[in-house]
Amino acid sequence: MVYTELDPPTRLLLGPGPSNVPPRVLRAMATPVIGHLDPAFLQLMSEVQSLLRYVFRTRNWLTLPISGTGSAGMQAALVNFLEPGDPVLICVNGYFGERMCEMAARLGATVHRLERPWGEVFTPEEVDKALQRHPAKVVAMVHAETSTGALQPLEGMAQVVHKHGALLLVDCVTSLGGVPVLVDDWEVDIAYSGTQKALSCPPGLAPITVGPRAEEVLKQREHKVQSWYLDLTLVQQYWGMERTYHHTAPVSMIYALREALRIVHEEGLERRWARHQRNAELLWEGLQELGLELCVPEPYRLPTLTTVKVPEGVNEAYVRRRLLEDYNIEIAGGLGAWKGKIWRIGLMGFSSRRENVVLLLTALRRILQNPS
Ligand SMILES: *Cc1c(COP(=O)(O)O)cnc(C)c1O
């Protein structure tokens, strides 16, 4: 058996993640590995934390990258703030809200679901009513539902949640670095994300930030956190003042995240949000010109991920295969209830470029002229 040299194809990644990684980030990953307690590394860690505070728009001290993908961020957020028997209200309008319910149930929490059809979003009034019926310790929702392409407005949400004495926990995996995520202004208590979506870093880390209200809840826990690995109090002893060993930091991934965040900082968050919005609008216009129908109404349509209905008589998987094989472009199909019915097109981070939109639209037009 001969194992040939690694030579993956060069793809244009326009799916729900990972997005394309800028060469600068790839170069950062190829620099020498140093010890995870080396003073030089501790300095890099502090820089990563202050850059994360910048992208989350927060002053939260407890802000760090969890070792693991976005789902590890979800798991960390739930396992640290829910104890067995604790009531949690989870807003479900797509696949990732569903995943939160599954995780919370496995932790032994009492899960109350607030449901909306896929593609829709929740109002603070609905959450208020649901909390009157079922008081909860934590209210969890997905900011950017990658399965549906809906952007959950968060203005006014924390006020309602706090009125009932609960914490607001938000999944920002597909929003952070692509659309406004204003943790302090919106008074979000716990937010987590992933590196491979709008931050354009490879998959492998899950930034998380925890506000003072939630830190207090963490201190008041009755039982130890079930997950030793994701116990934020232990992880924070490494990322905080003490810098004591907990688990070995994934050094090369921290290099990558630092470089990806440096790029975000250089561009500036406002300019980056505007770029994502502009390119998404160009895509939406072009798709509609091709006669395609978008799944989510404009007021809460997500710029980082667009969902499109597959027209009658068109083979969904065939179109994606042609895009990949003939044009090296990756997009995705639907998840769960929307499997086979929609395409999901991501314009995240480094992938959100005007020329990519034009290329995708051109390729789609050609394929749809002969769609089988
Ligand atoms: C991708 C995604 C996740 C899970 O992240 P992984 O990196 O795949 O573990 C969680 N929530 C949302 C909204 C996502 O888009």
C-alpha cells in the first residue's frame, strides 16, 4: 500500500461551514509549536482573549476558546449552567435548537420547548408568556439558525428573560464575525460560537463568553459540573490569572484563531458586517433573477447563510454534485425536515466575496439549464 502525499482539492466553500481559510491563517498554523505554558504562549492567549472580547462586543472577563468545535461550545454552555432537574426553556425553530434540547435532556435538565415552524423567529412577548407558564433557570436560543437561514432578533430579549430571573444563553456559531453580535448591549449572559464559520478559521475551537450574572450562577452550583473537560471554572484557571495546567491547549489552533481574529480586527467589525450584508443581498437578487425562491422573508433573513427552495422537477443532489465536480464549489442541502427540499448557501468570512457570488450564480444558471 502506497500512501500518497496529502493533496486535497482546492474548493470554494459556500456551504454552512467550514468557510475558506485565508492563507495568513494557514501560515500561522504552520509555525513552530511551543509549550502551552511557555510565557510566549501565555502572551498569545491573552491577546486571543482580548480579540474575542472585541468580536463578542463584551467586557466579560470569562471569555475564552473551548477546545472543540461549536458543539463543544454548546455542550459547555449547557453543562455549566444546568444541573440535574433544573428547568430550561429552549426555543426551537430549526435543527440546532433541537440539538440543544437533546443535550439538555441528557444532562438531566427539565426541558420546556417553545416552538415555531422552521424558518420563523421568536418575539420577546412569546418568551415572556412561556416563562409565565414554565419558570426556567436558563432560556436558550439560536441567534443564526444554520438549518433554516433565519436570524433571531435579540433586542429586548434579555430584559424579558431577566425579569423572570433567568439567564439568556445564545448560540452565535453562524453569526459571530458576520452579523452584529452585541453581547453587552443586548445583555446576553452566555454566548458561544465556532471558529469555522464567519471567523474563517479551521474547525476546532469554540469561543465562549460568560457575563457577571451567569458567573454568579456558576459559583452557586450545588453539584460539580458533570463534564470535567468542559468545566469552565477549571478551564478558567488556565485562561485566567493562575495559568495552571488543565488540558493541553491545541497550540496550532490557538495560533490560527489569533490570526483569524487579527484579520477581523484589521477589517473592523462594522465594515465586516456591511460586507456580509452587501454580498448576501447580491446573492439574494441573483437567485431571484434565476427564478428561485428564498425560504426566509427579508426582515429576518440571515446574511451568512441563505436557504433556497429547490424548484419542482430539479434533482437537488445532482445540482450540488455538478457544482462540486465541475466548478469546485461546495454548497449544502437541507437538514432534518428540509432535507432534499432546499439548498443552503453560506457566505461567511473569507468566502463572502463579490466574485464568489458572481461565480456561483453563473455556475448555477448553467446547471439549471440542464438540471438532470
Ligand atoms: C455549525 C453549528 C453548530 C455546531 O458546530 P460544530 O462545529 O459542527 O460542532 C452549532 N450551532 C449552529 C447554529 C451551527 O451552525
